[in-house]
Amino acid sequence: MTGIGPDERDDEQDALAGIEIPDDLSSLFDALPAVESQGPRAHPEDTDGPEVTRGSEATADATAHGEPDTARDAADSGDQHPEGSEPTAGAADAEPEFVVPDDLGALTAQEVPSVALVVTQVAVPGPLAAVCALAKVDVDAVGSPIGAIAVLRDPADAATATRAVSQRLRDLPVVLLERRAERVTATQWSNGELVEELPSGLVLSDAPQVLEDLLLHDAPVDQLDGVVTSVGLSRWRAMRLLTSVTKKPKG
């Protein structure tokens, strides 16, 4: 066996002097696939700045490509509250926005009227009760100086009832008066169609007392004179009643 001379030993020691051997070599096997896929990495001693770990490299890489740093953004936004802590005063005082519509007429339309009257040009209550019976509308017909008034038994279905009655009266316009709380509305109907809305104050300006009592003062219908009801009035009897009224006297 040939020995190594002193000069050769000194050269070998000089060559190994720049190589640092770690105490634990197992990390080399764990990092081998990453090293092969990512290429060689700079030795910590070759860089001027602090050592960069793999996690910090990913963060820096994401930031370079415009991806947000969620941990930093969450800390800057102040939305994260430690467990058991109270939210800020601004978040607690925040309230949802409510939009108030300019037209509140839809709210009135949804409110059920307490009183509904159909004012007609029929001269007496009997024929009006007969017309309402044929239209299958339950009313109590009351006489007045301006024409017979139909007091609807079901004010909630006033529009449907008025349409049916005005279809039977054909070209005779009728006026529907409805009271909701302290508000009164007036609409004109003809041939089963809504014609227009009327100023309720103008309609009631020359109204007879019986109309005001029924609409505004909840006067009991059964205590009025000459009331004729359509409830229980058969079709045959209603036709007989209308025929007797419209029949011309023999001359």
C-alpha cells in the first residue's frame, strides 16, 4: 500500500476546508425531490439577507404575482376579533338601509276596508236588491234622495262586488265608497269596469245624511226604514221584482 505524503495530505485538507458537513444528513433525503424539481438553492452563506424558508418563499412568490397576502390583509382590515372580544362600535351601530317608496297607495290597497257602499241611480231599494241577488252579491239596499245605496256585507271584496253589480246595471254609473280607518276613497264604475278615482271630499260634500251615517258613523242598517236585502232572494223572485218595476202601465 502506497502511503500519502505530507504534501498530498496538506492539499486534501485544503480542499476539504471549504466544505461544511451538517451533523444530521437525513434532511438531505427529505429535501431531495424538491431540490431536483426546483433546481439548486443558494447556500445561506452566499446571501447577504436573512435565510428565507420555504413558507416565506411561497408568500413572496404569491405577492410578486399580485395574489393578496390574506394573513396580512386580515390583520390590516381589523375584521378579525379575538375570541371573547367585543366588535368595534362602528360595526355594532351599523344598520340596514330601508327605502321608503314615494307612492304609499299600495299600502292602502292592502288594508281591508271596514265599510263599503255602492251608490247607484236606482230609484228604490227593491230593484237594487234584486239586481244584487242576480249578481250573487250580498247587500242591504237602502233608499236615499240621490238613489238606492247597496251596503256590502263583505267589504273586503268590494271591487269584485261593484264590478258584478255595475255589469247588471249596464250604462248606469255607480260610485264605490270605501272607508279604511279614517280614510275614505271613491271610485266610479260603469259596465263592470273601473272608470276613474274621484275626490272623496267632493263626493261627500252634498251627500245625504243617511249616506254619511252609514259611511262615517257606522249606523246599523237594520235600524233604518225601507231596507231590502238580497240575501236569500231567489233568482225567480228577483226576476219577478224587476219585471214588476219595469213593466209599463197599460194605457
